[in-house]
Amino acid sequence: MRKKKSHPQRKSGSTGVPTAASETAAIKEMRSLINRMTPVMRRAGELGSFIGDRDLLECPECGLIEELNADGRLFTYIDGCQMKDSGFRFAPAGPGAWLCAVCGTVVTDNGDCGPLGD
């Protein structure tokens, strides 16, 4: 007869309900992971990788669109043209706002747009 395996994090007879101590340990572990990942994510963004901290952008005025290639790097193309990197990049223009490098429209990462300063 096979011996019943016990769950490594649960003691026999446990109800499966987390205790305050286990929740505290999990929170500490998550904070540690976040502290280790923050510089890695920052560096990945600096190197051109999309780190998922905002939506991909699209300019409604000129049609400049951001996409991701297979290795997670951002590229842009003009709507209606071949999906080949145009070399243009949206530039930060404030919290949640990005400046289109082609036409100067300010695009927010929720899809809104407007002139700079609005």
C-alpha cells in the first residue's frame, strides 16, 4: 500500500487556513522578492525591454503604434505600414503621459490624448 504524501507546508490535521504567522512570513518573502526584482526591472526597461508597467501606446493622430517583438523589446510602426521598427519612440511627458515622436501628440497609457500641457 502506498504511503500518503503530506503537503510540505501543511501539518497533518491542518485545516488549510493560513495563520497570522504564515501570512507574515509570506509578506516578508514577497517584500524581499520585490526588493530584489526592482533593480532588475529598472535595468530591463533601460535596455529597451517592455516591463509591463503601462499599456502599449498608440497615437490616434498619426498612427504610431507600439508593439513587442518575440524577445520582449518595444518597437514602433506606423498604422497601415509594414510592421517594421520605425525607430521612433514615445517619450515620457509626465505621469502616465507620453509624447509621440512623430507628431507631438501627448498620449496617455489609458488611450486618451491631448495637446501637451492639458
